[in-house]
Amino acid sequence: MTVQTHTLANGLRIVTENMPGLKSASVGIWVNAGGRHERPEQNGIAHFLEHMAFKGTKRRTSLQIAEAIEDVGGYINAYTSRETTAYYARVLEADVPLALDVISDIVLNPIFDPSEIEVERGVILSEIGQVLDTPDDIVFDWLQEVAYPDQPMGRSILGPSERVSAFSKDDLATFVRERYAPGQMIVAAAGAVDHDTICMAAEKIFADLPARPFEVASPARFIGGQRREMRPLEQVHFTLGMEAPGYRDPAMYTAQIYASALGGGMSSRLFQEMREKRGLCYTIFAQAGSYADTGMLTLYAGTSAAQIADLAELTMDEMKRAASDIAPEEVARARAQMKAGLLMGLESPSSRAERLARLLAIWDRIPDLDETIARIDSVTTGDVRDFAGKVIGGGPAAMALYGPADNAPDLEALTARLSA
């Protein structure tokens, strides 16, 4: 497998990876324009724009966009995160030029028809309502909000209903003008692709776009706090967050291994102690997520009103214990899980293309896979214990609860128990 990169004169970057033996490919455009790049009055517009990309261009109607890809047996999709908006398609080898043409068309030539804006506004408002009706979704938005209050990193990607209800064609066009600069775009393709062919097609499509400056996102500040929403649900949905390393920090790998050992699977400490031994919950996990300049270690559990206090307090005890007695075999298992997840995911051209775009955005190069594996393997038991010690060391924390949470300890009591 060969990774190759190229940069156009206007700053747009191209990265490809040929995967021998495959007959299909994934190709897309990743734009460094997500939720954290919105001003307060724009909250939700990156996601709205993603939806509108499929609603018609200067060359194709919304139906023609779908038919162009589906007529050749492929599929097309998009997503918005806090740092990125991605538009991508999976097609057979012969249809890669078509896929790139369609994807570039929806990114560069949306018409923002007012009638289609109204249709999609209703769709997005329904999506917001669905999230609000899904406790184990909305509680994570609330955790993000209290972890990063009054700043873009803490706002919902979907945006509040009142903002979405007011967005206009001009608002969408303004965000594109401000954020969709060539220097913020990456064309990534993986699978049955030829680098030179992709570059020639991209040159023809994008070379005339003028280079222009773009505003760098404001730094994120993990501040912490708590939110408790009391509802007569069957369960209390409990989330806890602490700041973790950003993805340019080598300690990111230590954080992910710690999270995996703590609550990354059925053999993890929290699963074994809270579910298997004590029966305090059905679902419990820990994960470490990273952004450009910050990250968050997140714990989640769903439990009954009668058991929330025990579960929350015992979770603190387990985190505290891990700082002193996490074992080499636990770290080895977590390393193996992390490597297996990475390598298994890369058997898909879609995952490969996404990884290429993400790494190029972070490092402006594609680190060799062996380099990443070596970083994972270099994390020692001592590194994990040291990181666990920092987690319980009294830094800021965030907590969000949803449901019959009357008996849940407050955040101050939990962090005091953790650091005592």
C-alpha cells in the first residue's frame, strides 16, 4: 500500500492510498470547518450546510445527485463533527472520477434554494427533537457544554432550535465564504485509486479556486461544571469528564490505553466491578477523545435511581485504585485492543480515506502505520499509572446527569472522593 500526497498552488491538499486487490474505493472532501469554527449566532450552521449540500447544485438536482452515485451501485454520505465536515462516496474502481465530480459539485456549487432550505430545516429540527428524546445522546451534549462553557467547543453540533429556525441562504453562503477556503480542504481517496489520476482530476476541479486566508479556531479551555436534568425516566444517565491530551500530544496514546483498561470492554475494570460483580448497571464504559488542542476522558453509565450513588462513588474508588495498582497485563490487553481496532478498521477503504484526511489535517503529513504502532507499544504500565494519578489529582471535572438523579452525589463530593 502506497500513500502519496500533493498540494495545489492554492493550498488544497490531496492524499491517496492504493490498496492492492480491492475493486472499490472511497473518495471525499474533508473540510476543517466544524462546530468549533462557528460564531455564537452561527451555532448549528456547519451541520445545516452539510445537509444542504445534497439539496441541489448548479449542475444537478437533489435527485440527480443521489442517482449519479446509486446508478453505479455506490453510496454517498456526509457528517459534521466539532472540527470537520466530510463529504464522501464509496464506488467501484471505474466510477472514482464520477464520485469525485459529484462530491466536488455539492461542495463547490450548492444553490441553497429557499424552498429546499425550508424542507431541510424541518428535517434538522426533527433530528434535534430526536436527540432530545434520546437520553444517552443528549447527556453527552450537556457534558460537553459544562466542560467547555461559553465557547464553541462546548456548543451542540446540531445547534439550538431557535438558531436553526432562523438560518437563511445568506447565512449559509457567509459560512462557506468564511470557512471553505482551499487551504482548509483535503481530498482523500483510498482503495482502487491511482494517485496521478486523482491529482489531475482535482487540479482541473479546484485549481481555479483562489487562495484566501481563514480564521483559526479559538483555543479550547476545559473549565468544568455540572448539569443535572431531573426527569421521570427508568434510568439515571451518568456522565463524567476530565481533560485529556489533544491529538498532537504524545500522551494521547497513554490516555486511550488508560481509558480502555478502565472501561473499554467486558474485561475492563469498570465493567467487571460495576456490572459483573455488583450488578449496578447494564452499560458502563470509558473513552478518551482528542481534538486539536484539548481532549476529554469520558465515563458513562446507566443505572437506577436507587443505585446511582453507589455506582458513582465506587467508580471514583476504582479510578483512584487504578493509579496505584493497574497491572502490566491490563496495559498489555489495552494496547492489543487499541492496535487491533486500528488495524481492523483500516481494512475498509472508507476508514483509510478518513484516516488519511485526519492525519494530514493534524500533522500535514501521513505518519507511517508502523510509527503509530510503535507509539502505542511504547506506553508502559508506569506511564498509565502516572496518567491515572494526574486524572485523580484534583483538576477540573465535568458531570452531566439525566433522569431520576435525586440521590446522585454532586460533582464536588465526587472529585473530593477521587482526590482524597
